[in-house]
Amino acid sequence: MMTTKDPMSAPLSTLDEVRAIAARLRDRMRYDVIGRDDIIELVLISLFADGHVLLEDYPGSGKTTLAKALGHAFVEEPEDAHGIATFRRVQFTPDLLPSDITGVTIFDTTTNVFTFRRGPVFASVLLVDEINRTSPKVQSALLEAMAEKQVTVDNVSHRLGDLFFVMATQNPLDSVGTYPLPLAQLDRFLFKLTMKHIDPVSELQVLKTWGHPRVAMELPKVHRAEVVAGRALLREKVFVSQEVQQCLVDIATALRDTKRTRQGVSTRSLVQAIPALQTRALLKGRDYVSSDDVEALAFPLFAHRLELMPGVNADALVRDALRGPVDKLARSTIGVE
Amino acid sequence: MKDSRAIVFLKGALLCGAVVLYLWSLATPPGLVAAVVGTLGAALVAHRLEDAKLRLLSWVVLGAGLGLTGQLAAGVLSAFGSFLPPWFTLMTADALVLGLTTFGFFLALRLLSSRWHVFSIVELAVVVGAVAHAFADHRHMRIHQPRFLSDWAWSHGIEPEPVLSVLGVTAMAVSALLLLRASRARRLLAMVALFLGGILVLLLGEQPRLDVPKADELGVRSNNSDDDQNKNDDPKNQNKRNKPPEPIAIAVLHDDLPETDVLYFRQAVRSKLVGDRLVEDPSGTFDSDVPTRFPAGSPVQVQTPQVPEFHRKLHTSMFLLVDHAQLFGVGFPEALTPVPNPNPRRFVAAYDVDSQFLIRPIERMLGRGTVPAEWSPAQRAHYTEYPPDPRYAELSERLVRDVDPRFVGDDVVKALAIKQYLEKEGFYSLKDKTLEGSDPVAQFLFGDLHGYCVHFAHAAVFLLRSQGIPARVAIGYGVQTQQRGAGSAVLIFANEAHAWPEMFIEGVGWVTFDIAPERSDEPPSPHVDQDLEAALGELARKPPPDTLEDSTPFVIPWALLGFGSLALVSGALVLAFGVKLVRRFGRGSHRRVYRAVLDALSDVGQPRRYGESREHHAQRLAARAPSFVPLTSAHLALAFGHDDAQARAQVDALARATRQELRRSTPFLLRLAGFFNPVGWWFTR
């Protein structure tokens, strides 16, 4: 197994190095998940932007494979001082309790002390399967973890890892007996990604390679600390101009002012959008955010945060709301200085 | 959006209305019914077929095919239908042609406009065109057409103009609302609002009751009804006789009036024999010396056969006080010229008449022939045709037999003998009701000779024609000169409507040959109110004081407008080219350089579209100008990113490369057009 340089000894200094880390992650995921390059890119953007992803698609479309591929792209490190695992998976069911994911305090009869047993949430990459099948109680327990990167059990807060990254899935059709996520909770997810069925060529490729020995093991892995350092560096180095920020505000205004929405997008979504845009610019080889990034990310960023009037298509709505601000942004580049 | 069934029906009804308006005067009743059924059917079938997947051409071919089938079927029917009664063949053919043609046409049109909205405009044009077609005669605010509407309005004391305007505008707006697409609720609301608005305007329009006399009481509708014509010609309907006569026009004479007892204002002549009576010649080949058209804009001129040495030229101005179907002028009018209405509140229309006025008595024409040698046999036959009743010839032979032997064979003397007989033996009466029914002229002439001007005129013309003398009936107004004042204005009243014979004398032309029966049971008509005559004459001569400022007509300053717009356009062009030049040579900043490249793209029709990002624009044009993509990247790096010295250095070179690639990939003609395009930069965004 190829090892990477020790992230602690030589901290990242250039964007090219961050880009290389992302490329390593991407290559490994692409190897395991065929025909999903667009989703892989968005997952990577979300990972580097410190956001969480909600995947919506049909059973058997490769959600778990995707999440596992990401988890396995990290170097297996011994559980650190905080005891954070690399990858965990939780299947949400109606009878799940909050303590089933956060962990419980148990009484150790040998030492006569209460000790905290960590739940599955103490992981760098957490796959939450069928998030809408569990009760709101459990959903909101996850909420604190996602927002604060900590869990509180018996009034004691426990830090989660810096990398804490949630990939939740839900089935768009089979909604009987589910607890649909409220808008406030959806707003915690950076992206909601809708996965279409992969194209026939890729599907055939999946069948051919299934069960064969995986050469992916040869591909370089990534240290969790590298991603955390990369996050910080790209946030500092990738330039977001005044005009692009203005464009985001314009889009938000357009989404709020239309009669087609009952509720527009939150300010939090704009705040979260900035690192996402920076990451995409980085992945595209740029050190500045451009209108292309705004256009590409607007739909996964905003569509799931809107409460629509009946009969309104979110796709068309976001497309329409983009037009004016993007045009204004483009105009600004040849306007007076 | 698919229309609801009610809207489909309404649209169909609208198109049906248009079809009826178009075909009303052209089609037989079965044809009309077939056309309506075809149109409505087309609307419904089109609604059903709206989702059918067929190409544009198919609809057009289908519609044309149906129309052709109708024509073909009708042709076959009339070719092989000789064993059928002709009326059946005619009506079936009419129904087939119209039914299938309208069905095909409207099916294609409805389908096209449901698929491509732009075709709704054609539909709209069809409907609005139908209304406009019906109102086409309503011009210059002079004649209120169509008459059935304006007559209704007049008889209810409403100004016809608002009625016509409201109808026209409502029809157009309703059609536009129905045919052009709009949301259903909004359309319904707008239609209700229009309906209420129309009613409101009608109610408001009803307030100013008119002080002018009502047209249908005047009996001036001389050409509207063909049946029972003699009766309708009678202007002095008995039930109106106790009312004072209504003035209908004032004639202002510009020359001294010749000596005459009666001033004849001729309106039309009737020379074509149909059955037992004379009508206006429908072919237009004869009586071409009588102006019948209304002078709309330009003068109407005719050639008259009147010989100058027997006539004097008279110039008069006519001012109509009521709506009148045909124009009339004193003597033998040669030219009618429209003039501005000096007082639109008082007069309906104004026009000048140039006419020939006969100044020699008929006794001076003795010895002349009647049928000119240059007349064609058809012309001669036309003016000497009389009903195939042997009694006319018998009577006229008996009358001319008694003349002075010195004048035997003289047509003028023969005519005078006939005139003498009718004047001596005839009895002028409006009361005789026995003259209704078939052949009223024969009833009158070979009966008790009680009748009025129309009977006398017809009888005289038939007797003259039986002697081979060309003659015709003139109708119009006969004004007794003894009863009018000395002024130069002649007031014409409705009860002066008259019919009189005209005969043709070689070397003179048409001669007014009125029969004045010696006996009459009519009271002499009252003297004309001279004050009224003078006042109206004054009014006609000069405009009312409050419209004086209109007396100098507004002339459109074409030259000023032309040069002004030319200067404006060339100024704009210079400005546009100036802007283009300044922007073309933009230097010094990546923004100006990039903008210059964008201008070059706009000039050849490749500007960035609204809502398109710079990157997408560059990608779209990558095939034509590959360097445009890196140029855009460098430009955006400078615009959105840090100040990048490397990108700054590249911009100029990339811009040059882009321009070169663009030049190579653009066809020469397009490049030339782009070079001269003054407004390309306007579309740069």
C-alpha cells in the first residue's frame, strides 16, 4: 500500500496540493462507483465544503457503495484520542432511539463508574440509510451532531471529529410510514442529490467488474487530517469576488420574491454555499469562483430548501431565478471599473 | 393549455359569425347554412384533433383537399345533374362548395393556431376582416353603413356612429380575447367588462337625441327593395301626409338661375325594363351619364351627351341635412366633388355639383330625330323596350294620328301629343289604392288614369318607347320655383320627391319631359319658409363661428418630416458608428479588450444570450473561435479572481487570436454585414 506523506509534518501550502488530495479521493471513488462521476464530484465538494449530503434515489442504486467507497478512501487510522472511526453506517428504522446513534452512559460494575459508550455517530464518514424512516426524535439528535459536530448525552458534550461528514439517503417514492424531514432539517444538508439510474454502458461495466478482485487497493489513500487542512486552505486561498457574493444574494432574493415559493432560501444556505463554490472552483483548476460554479451548484444547493407553491417545478424555478443574477454577474465583468 | 368546450363553442360561433357576414349577400340560404355547419364542425373537430401528430403541411393539404373536393362535387353535380330541377342543382352545389370549403379552411386554421400561436392572428384577421368588410361603406363619417344598422339607429333616435363604433370595437376585442390565448378566468372577466362597457356606451350614446329628421320617414330609400317598387317609390306615403314636410337638403346656387318653373334635382334614372316596370340598369353599360357613386375623396365625373348650345353650365353646392343613399344634383350633373362639411352638426354631407342645365324650350327642338346614328343596336333596343302589351302601341298610334299633318313623322311632336294626352286626361292623386298589384302602369294607363308622378312617368316612357323614341324615368326632387324665395339657396323637402320622364333628342341630349296633369286632388304645397331657407343657406356658406379655427386645413409638413427623420436617422447612425469605433479600439484594460471581442461577435449575430454565463457563451462559440474559451477564462480570472499578472499578459494575445479565428470562420458576406452593422454593440451584454 502506497502511503502518503505525513500531514502533520508538512502542512499544506498550495491549492495544487489540495487539488491532488481531492483527485486521490475522486479516483478511488470512481473506481468503486461506476457511472456516477457527477455525483462523486458533488460529494467531494460537499466533503471539502464541510457540508452534509442527502442522497435521494431508488434502492439498489449505489448509495451505500458510494459512501463506503468514500470511507475506504481514507487511511485506516487507529481510533484517535476522541475514538472516531473512519466509516460507520446506521440503518434508520421507526423503533430507533437517539441513544442508538449517539451512544449511552453505562455503569461499569467492575470500576463502579459511569462510562460513555460511543454510538455510531462518532465516525468521520457516517452513512445514514433511510433517514426519513425514523422518528423526529432521532432525526433531531442527528441534527445537533450535524450542526455542532458534537453530541450531548447526560448533559455532557462529546466532540465529534473535525471531518464529520454525513451522507443520508432517502427513497423518493416509498413514503408510507415515513417521517418526511422538515424544511429546517433539510436546510442542514448542503446538497440534496438526486441520483438518476446510471447509463446502460456503465451498468454493463458494473456487471462485468462485480466480484472481481479490486485493484483499487493499489490506489493511494488520503489521511483525514489532509482533508481538514485542505478545507481551511481552500477557504483562505480561493477568491470569492464581491460580484459573485452579490450574485448569490440576488439569486436568494429572486427565490424569495417569486410567487411560486412559499418560503425562499435561508441565509445559512448562502453562507454554506461559499465554501461549496470555492471547492468547485478548486476542482475545476481555478483559484477564483466564477459564474460557472454558481450555475452548476445552484440546483443542488437551493432546490431542497424551497417550500414551493402547489404545481411548481423546483428545477424550472431555480433555472428561472438564476437567469437574471447570472446575467447581471456576466455584465459586471465588462462594466466600468 | 387546452380550451374548455365552452370556449371552443364560442370560438366556433365567432368564426360562424364572420362567415355569415362574408357570405350573406353571396350565398343561397342552403349554402349559408352549410357554411355555418362546416365552420362550427371544423371548430369542434379541430378541438378533437388538437393532439394529433401531423405536420404543418398535412393540415394545409387536408384543408385545401376538402375545399377542392367540394368544388369537384359541385362541378360533377352540375355537369350530370341535368335531370334534376335547376334550383336543386344550384342550391346543392352551393351547399357542397361552401360547406366543404369552410370546413377545410377552418379546420386547417384552427389546428394551426392551436399548434402555433402565431396563426391565431390569421384567425383574428378573418373575424375582424368580416366586421370591417360589413362596415366598409362607412367612410368619411358621411354615410352610415351598413344601412340596416344605421337605419335602426336613426329610427330610434340614436347617432349611428357610436353604435357602429361600439359594435366594431366590441367585435374586434371579443375576437382578440377569444382567439388569442389567455387564461380562462382573465378572459371571462375581460369579456364581461367589455360587454358592460359596450352597454354603457350605448346608454350614454342614447342621451343626445338627434334634431335632424329621421331618414326612414322620408322615403328616400329608393334602391333598397326591388319588390313592389312603384309603391316604395312613392315618397308621399299617405300616413305621413299630415306632418309638415321635412327639409332634406339645401342647394346653394353660384350662378343666376335660368327661367324655369320647376328645378329638377336628379338622383337616378331607370331605363332597364324588367317585367312591367323600369329599374336602374344593373349592368352599368347604359346610363353612364348619370353619376351614381358617392364622391369619396376624389370627384366623380361622367360624360354626358348634353349638347352645349342648348345648355348652360351651372355650379351648385349641395348640403345634405339627412342621411341620403344617393346624391342628387340640379339638371344633368356632370361632376360631383366632395367639399369639407362646413357644419358637421347640421349637415350630413356636402358636395359641389357641376351640371348642364337645359335652357331652350322643347318647341325649339322640332324637326330633330331621336335615335342618334352612332347608337349601337343594343343601346337603341335598351331605350325603346317596353312591356309586350299591344295596348301601348295602339294607344300611342291613336294619339300621334291626330297631330297636325305638317308635323307627321316628327318624333318631338309625337312626344308632345303623348304629353298633352296624359296631362289632359290624367288625374294626379295620391289616394288611389287600386294601383297596387301587378302591372300598375297598365292598370293606370288603361284604367281611370288616376295616379301620381311615378305612374305618369312610366306611362309616358312606355308610350314614347312604343313610338320608337328613346326615353327613361328619372327620379329625384322637383322644386317649384314659384314657391321659393328670391335668395340663391334652394331648400329641398322630402315631399318634393318626384319622378319624371326623360327623352333623348338628337343634337340636344336627354331632355326633361315632365308630365304635369291638369287635374289634381292634392292641395298646393305650402310656401317655403324663406327665413329657414335663407338661414340654412347662410349656414352652408360659412362655417359656424366656433369652428372658424378649423377653416385653414392642417397640412402635414411632409418635407419637414422627411428631412427631420432623415437627419435623425443619420445622426443616430453617426452616433452608433462612433460608439462602435470607440469600443472597437478599446485598450488598456482586460474589460475593454474583452468587450471589443464581444462587439465583434455581436456584429455577426453571436452575442451572449440573456441568462447565459460567460463560460457557456464561450463554449457555444468554441468551434468557431477556440481561443475565445481561454480568453474568457483569463478575463474572468481578472474579473473575479486576484490580480493575475499572467492572465493580464495573455488577454491581448488571446483577443487577437480570437478575432483572427472569427474572421476565418465567418463567411465573407456575413463579415461584411458585421462590418457595416451599426448597432451590433447594442446587443453586447
